[in-house]
Amino acid sequence: MSKSKVISKATLPGNELYKVIYNQHQDTVVLEIGGTSVRLNASKFMMMNEIMRKAAARLVMQTEIN
């Protein structure tokens, strides 16, 4: 029996689907971004999440508001 579970899902305006799938048995996370999949160990996913969060915050600070 598969222990994979979709833990987040979004569809962007161009009907492109984004999903985060967690496999408890293997302790892995799969990011499905359109037609691309990235498989990471759960701890590496958490580290990448922190890096992305910091990068997004810096990007927001550099974006001009019109």
C-alpha cells in the first residue's frame, strides 16, 4: 500500500498544476511543478523551504510598488 499523500496543491492561471507529495514510508517529498518533478529527502525539503522563504522575503523587499 502506498503511503504517499498530497499535502499541498495549486493550479495556476495557465492550468499548470503544482503539488507537494509526501511519502511517509520513504520520508521523501516530491515537488511536481508543471511537467517537472523533484524528489528530496524530507529534511532537505525543509532546508530548501527555509532558503526559498528567505529568498522570497528579499525579493519582496526589492520589488517596487507602483
